[in-house]
Amino acid sequence: MTEQLEMMPAQTESESLGLIGRDIGDVPEDRWAQALVDMVRVQEAVYLRQGRGEYEAFVLARDGVLALAEYFGARMWYLPRGDRLRTALRDAEIYRQAKRGNIRQLADEHRLSEQQVYRIIRQQRALHLNKIQGRLFDD
């Protein structure tokens, strides 16, 4: 433990307390974990490509990372990438948009069969119900 503490930069108690309650934009980046800095920069780049101003892009990116940190902070979690991520996001969007009478439209829009859209809706509904209700028994 002491070896790990020695690797961290020395910081007085008053310096540490000075960081608490400050706006995150005022906290020097060398005080953030590198992953947080990278997350903000990636999000900021996305907003800049969308035509947002520099300050607005930073604020949106910062707030997004803060929201994710509040929700996922101190947990180990897996974030897929590539096709798996795109498929998961597509499926969530299909579920969000699904209404009676628009299944054919969703199938056409996402280049899927109606049966695939119904399967996705069924899977997503189960995921959402499990999140809300929890599970009593394992399958």
C-alpha cells in the first residue's frame, strides 16, 4: 500500500480540499484519471463535428461523462465496440421506436425482416423488465 501511495504525486490536505466542490472545468487535467480526460475529449470531438461551439462541446462532453460516472462509477463494466456496439444500440433504438403498426417500417429502415424486429423487441422488453422488476429465479 505504501508503495502505491509513493507513486502518487504529493498533495497537501488543503490542495485536496481545494478540488472538492470546484467546477470540473477548473480542476487541472493532471488531477483527473487519464481515462476521464480521454472520455471528455472523445465526446467533445463528436460535438465539435456536429457543429457545436467549443465551449458548448466541452460542457456537453463534461456533463455526459459526469452522468456516466455517477451511474457507473466504482463498478466494473464492459463496453462493447464495433459491430456488437452498433447492434446493441440499433436494437435499443428499435425497441424505443416500436409501436403497433410500424414494425414493417422499422424492418425496412434497419434492413431486417419483421420476424427479426419482433425478436429484438421481445429481447429488449425482457431486458427492460429485468432491470425494473429484477429476477426471482435463474432460467
